Amino acid sequence: MAIYKIRGESYNVVFRYSTGDGTKLHWETYKSELEAIQRKAYIDYLEKNGLKGEIIKAALEYKRKAEIQKRVKEDIQFPTLTQEPENVQKQEENLQKTYRQFVEKWLPIHARKKRFSPNTYDNYRSNLNNHILPYFGDQIMSSITAEDIDNFIDYLSSKPCKGSKSYGKKGKEIPVLASSSVKKCYNVLMAGFPSAKKWHYVTEVPETTPPCEKAVKRHAWTADKVKKVLDSIQDDKLLHLAVHLAFVCSLRAGETSGIDVNTIDAADHSFWITRQIQRVSDAALAQIPQEEIFRVFPKQVAASHSSLILKTPKTEGSKRKQYVPAPLMKEIMERVAEIEEHKAFFQEEYHDYGLLICQVDGRPIDPKSFDKWFKEKQTACGIPHQDQIEFQGLRKSGQMHKVRLSQNNYQLVAESAGQSPEVLMSNYNEALDSEKRALSHMVEDSFYSEKEREQFKPKGQPQGMDTIMEMLRDHPELAQQLMQNLLLGALNQTASAPNKKSSC
């Protein structure tokens, strides 16, 4: 017999029926009491007449109707489910679209989602326009395979460079793309595939391995060489100050050109690094949120497709208070006085953006100009091309000098330049040749007997003396430390002399 139950506002009929899997308990729910009573009477009739098959049909029919009602209810609550045919059609359309169609939609969204800086957006755009789109642009994106990507990497690895690296060269003389450029193209290409799968442009992300990147270390100078170059460019006051700041304060080019005059504290011998100048494309400015941009400077060339901007530093840790030695502070204050003279001369025509390093009328200087001017001065000073450094090399030179002065206090040196100790150790420090030579002599003195060393010692000056003299010339601070140690040793001997007499 069926059981009739009332639960809250629902009326239930409960009965059992047998199948090949055993006996099952079946619940049915009705909104009205009349429906439930009529259903109970019908099930009782079937049981009384032994119509077990009809009971099973009745139970299954109820389940089917309940499932239909459930779907209708879900469609009302979530109307997007009713658009499933349209979604399927859109997915099929996306699978037929080219890589160019995908990337033109994806890049602006991805850039805003990842909070790209304008410079990062320009780098992505440059790699796409110059390398990726000419190769994959018209290919159906869903047809791109891992083999296609590996072929692309192989193509880039033998692709000749364009621009300044190819000027005046022919055929095999033109270098191919650097491994770092190939790796960047791979990263940009693969960055879009996870979104492409979510958006149904591809069914699977190709499984590939990134190409190897051969690290190329930036050249650096010793402090003594930087000082010589500074002495030779005294006639160019603005470049002299920029080079002086970049080395002593380990500044990036954009930080150097963005120094705020209003943060300079002559009494405290300090100033703050809170902003930098960059040149970015108009396309990047149109796509990237500008909350980190303080100012977009007016274009000096109306037809230009890029602008100089004043923005926050590269990282949050790059915001820092910079302490300055007295000679550099003196040069800074002379520059401040010169700016005041320019303001008095130009008056209303002076563009006062609060910049320490700027043009005569106050307008900003493109950080890339420092590289050009610095290279020209190095050539004028007779420095061979292979020994020349970029303006960014001054930052590395300053960091290497400070690491040695601080006796390898990487945390202190890194924080003073707004970078992490890991970056400092991997990219901004390396052993000098003089230090490697000195280490070799230390191994010689500690490992070999005096007799073995005497066999190859040249006559006259003792072996290793030339190395010591070279190190003292390259590192004046070592000479000072040596003198301090000698004086300390002499004082210790003097102090111990009376004790020796009393013991005799």
C-alpha cells in the first residue's frame, strides 16, 4: 500500500516497487492534497491488482516529468543556458579565426588584466609586429601545432637582424637574432594560448619547451676608469652630472632623467627617487590604465607616434631615498642654481616640470639620448669600441664598486639601488680580471711548496708584485685598507714590546 505524508507545504506519496536490482523506495511530491490523494489511490489500485509493471512505469514517468520541470526551472533562473545553440555556433566560429584576429582582441585585455606598464605593452607589440604576426598572423589559430611553434623558433634562430645591427653589412656579416629575442617571442606567443582555449579559439594548448637563452652580461668599468672618464667630460656639464649620478647612485637612465628637484635636501645630502621618464607609443597609452602615469609631456615633434611620460619607478622597491657624497651634492646644487638662471631668462616660456636633468628651457630629456651622448664621448676619449659601455653599464659599475666597499653586503647594496639581492648577484656583479689573477696567486702560495714556486719565479721583481700593484691602482680603497692594517700591526707590536722585555 502507498503511504500518504504531509511535509510543510508539500504532499507526498511513498511506495515501493521491485526491479532486477531489488526493491526501491520511491518518493513523489505534489503541490496539492487532491493530487496526492488521487495518486495514492491509483498506486493502491495497481498493487491490489498485481500490476507490478505498471507501477514501475508510473514511477519512471514521474521521474521523467520531474527532470523536465527541473530543467525548465533552471532555464528560468539562468537564461544563458537557453542560448546554448548560439554559444556552440560562436565556438565553432572562433575555431575558424586566424591568430591575428585572436591576438588583436586578446592583447589589450591581457595587458590591462596583468597591469602592464606602457613599456611592457610596447615590447609585446614590437615582438608581435616584427616577428610573430608575419609568420602566424594569417594561420587559423586552432591549426597551430607544437611542430609549427618549433619550426617558428628554428626560423627565428637563423633570422638576420634588421636596423642598426645590419647597417653597412652584407650577407653573412649581419648577425642573427639574439637568443634573448627568440625567447621573448616564444613567451609572447605562448602567453595567449591559455586564454585562447578558454575562449574556444583552440581545443588544446600545444605542448612545447621554451628555447634556451644564452645570457649576455653587460660590460662594466672599475671605479678608477669611471673617474678618468668623468675628468675627461668636464666640458659637458649636463652629461657629466648624469654620468656622475648614474655611477655613484646606481641609477637607471629613466630615474636619472626623472629626478625631482623638489626632493633634494642639501643639508641631508639626499634626494628621493619617486619617478622615472620613459618614451612609449601612443597605442600603449590608449590601451593601458594611466593611474601610474603622473604626466604625459607635450610632443616636441607633432607627427611623432610616441610620447615621453613621467611615471612611477620600475618596481615598488625602486622608490627610495638616495644619499649623496659631498662632491656630487655640490655639483647638484650648482645645477639647481643654473636652472634658476634659466628660469629667469626664459620666464613664462620656461617649462617647469621640476626636473633636475632637463633641456635649457626645462623640457624633459629622452633617457635613450644618454646612451647616444655617452657613446659619442667615449669615442671622442679614444676608448676602443669593445671597451665601451652603455649608460646602464654605469649602474652595474656602481653596484660592483659598492659590493666590494661593503665587503659583499648584498642586501645593503641592493636596497640602495632599488633592486633585489638576487638580481644584484646574478646580473650586476662579476669578478674582475685583476681579482681572478690575485686568486690564482693565492692558490699558488697556499698549495705549492716554496721550492716549487721558486722554479718558475722570474728574476728581479718577486712574482705576484705586479699583480698587487695592479690591484692597488684599480682599487684605491684596497691601498687604504692595506695602510690601515699595517698601522694596526705596528701599534700592536709597540703595545706588546714592554711585555716582551719584562718576560726576559
